[in-house]
Amino acid sequence: MNTQWIHVVARTHFRNQIFNDRDVALHAWQRLRATFPVVLAAMLMPAHLHLVVARAKDTIWRLGVALRSVSRHLELATVWEQPKQTERWVRQ
């Protein structure tokens, strides 16, 4: 079975550079690894993240759950813009 991979991006509100804080970046990385145990690529940038994950109907929802965990860790109500699937499909 061929896996279809999609590229998703999540940006912080106002481009806050939360991942410059090692503790926040580590917490986010751990939540993302737990939420998406199989990924093709993952990258934390200072104010956003990129994931290439297997295509699933609930991918954006699952990412939202992980991001809310980061918001709770920061003790903020909301940190994130709505995560988006880009138009890029990754071929294997």
C-alpha cells in the first residue's frame, strides 16, 4: 500500500518566536512525536512548524490537539493560527 504524505504548517499568532525557548520547543517536539509517531519530515522554526505526515482525515484535528498542549504548557489561551494543509503533496 502506498502512503500518501501531506505537508502541514502551523504558525503562531503575531509570529511569536516561541520555539526559541528550548523548554517550549522540547515540549512541542515530544507532543508532536506522540501525536504523529510516523513522519516523513518535521521541522520547528522560531514561529512555526512544518510536518510531512501520512494523509488522514483527522490530521489537522490531531495537530490542533498537540498544539493546544503547547498553549497549556505556556499557560496561554491560544498561541496558534489555524493549522493548514498546504497544496504540496509529497510523492514517495
